[in-house]
Amino acid sequence: MHRHLHRAEDFEATLLREFLAAEGGFVSGSALAKLVGVSRVAVWAHLHRLQEAGFVFEAVHSRGYRLIGQPPGVSAPLVRALLMPRKSAAPPVLFFPSVDSTNEEAERQLTAGRAAPFVVLANGQTSGRGRFGRVWHSPATDNLYLSFGFRPKLPPERMHLFTLWMGLNLCELLTAYAGIAPGLKWPNDLYFGDRKVGGMLTEARIDADQTRDLVFGLGLNVNGMATAWPRELARSATSLAQVKGEALDLSRLAAAVIGRVLDAYAQFTEGASRDAVADLWHRYDLLAGRKITVVQGTQPHTGVARGIDNEGALLLKTDTGRTLRFRAGEVTIQKGG
């Protein structure tokens, strides 16, 4: 049953890839049948499945079919189609209309023994998770919620820079999409100006001297508008659509994010240099030169942010001239800072 399902998903991604290449033009049924190696009746059955998933096709006798509409929100078949041209094989994309948390689902999949890497993608979350167990506001269809399951088998000390490396790569990607550069607020938040657009959550299981399982999760505000958000969130958050001035195609963005994260992960496991992290950090450091307070445990420390050290720890110069280093903590930017 699972083998048949994966074949159906591959067929449908291949069909969608042809429609995307046609750029709104017609594709003949016989050409589609030859492409995927099935009968024209089987092609129609796959197109019917795609129609049930929200795609809209126009059929014209002797011309074939053309794609004229796609479902709202993120579409797993379309994401799979967009990932097909990758140089390295795209991992499985596990799609859920709604899930408690993509990170929790990725953890369940790893525990059950699913081969890594894989991607968990959802249109909505009922218990979206942020740092320190906080809830991540997760309305359906407007935003991007995804998590990656990895088994890096790297020493834990190699992982100190992981979240920062991923965040910096996402900053570069979002710069291309939004036309203006976001900032990375140490250690795991993406901002445009002083408004949060996304957050990352990395969770790992460590055995002896190696990182066994790793889940990297991302929540990104894409097409949501402040008028639809809780009042407190509307004052502190933004979305890519608000920054760019127009709605974005969630499936295309999801495919771009997945591709970038996979490439960044490969570079990291192959030994992405600390120099590369430092170079990108200078470009996207939201805190540089600003007055901040770092709370570690219950102890607050206030001073001026001075970047990161070569292990990814935040550097804080206090009013007394001391430089403190923080591997973890909660950062607040002071007013006027």
C-alpha cells in the first residue's frame, strides 16, 4: 500500500512538473501517458486525484489539458513537483492539513525509524511550539510550518553553530523573496525591522558522543495580515506579504526553503567553516551595536551586543566594560537601543 502511494505521489509530481513547464499551455494526454508510463485512463485518474486536492484543469478535445488553478495554502504535490529538478534526490515530504506541531511529528517519525532526511509540512498547527515551550500562533493556509528530520551523527560540540547557520541561510533566501534583507535576532528569530517574521526551533537527541536525531523546525509568517492577528501579536510581528506588498505562492516558497535548508545542512555536515558563519553574521546581525538585556535563568544582564564568538555565543559588553558570553538566553532589545 505504501509503495503504491509513493508511486502515485511520484506520478502526480511528474505530471504537475509538465504543466508547470508548459506555463499555462496545453499538454496532450498521450504525452503525459508516455511520460509516466501509464495509460491515458490512468493519467485521467491521477488528474482527478489532483482535482480533489484543489487543482483546476481545463480539458479541450484534441489539445489536451492545462493547469488553470491551484489550491490555497501549501500543496504537497506542487512542492514535490518543484523539488524534482534538484541535483540530489529530494527527500520524502510528509504533508498534513493540520498537525499538533511539525517538530513533534518529525520526532515521532524519527522514533518510529523513518529514514532521514525527510520533511514534515503542514497547512496549520494546533499546538505550534517555540522556544521555552511557548505556543506559536499557527493559523491555517496563510503561513509556512515545516520541520526537517535529520540523523547527523556529529559530535555535539559541532552543533553549536547549527541554528545560526540555518538562520543565516534563510536570511539570504528571504532577501531574494522580499527584496529587502531580514535580520537574525540571536539565536533563532527572523525579523524585518523590529517585527518578527519567523522563528526556528532546533531539538536534538544525543547518545554518548554523537548527535543521533536532529529536528529543525521553521514557522514563517507569509501571507497573514496584522488585522487577522491577536492584538499583542499585531504589534510585534509582520509577514512577508506585508513587507513585499503582495501575497506569495506558499508552495513555491516552501520548495525554495526546503531546497535551501537541505543544501545548508549538507554544507554544515561537510564542515561549513566558521569564517562563512562570521561573514554572513555581519550582514544579518539584528542586534549589532544595540542595547539589549539577556536573561539567563533568572539573572538579567544589560549591555551592548558585540556579535558572536567562533562558537556562536552572543557577546555582550556591559556598562562596566566587561564582555560576557552567552550560549543560551532570552534577548530583549531595550527601547532606543
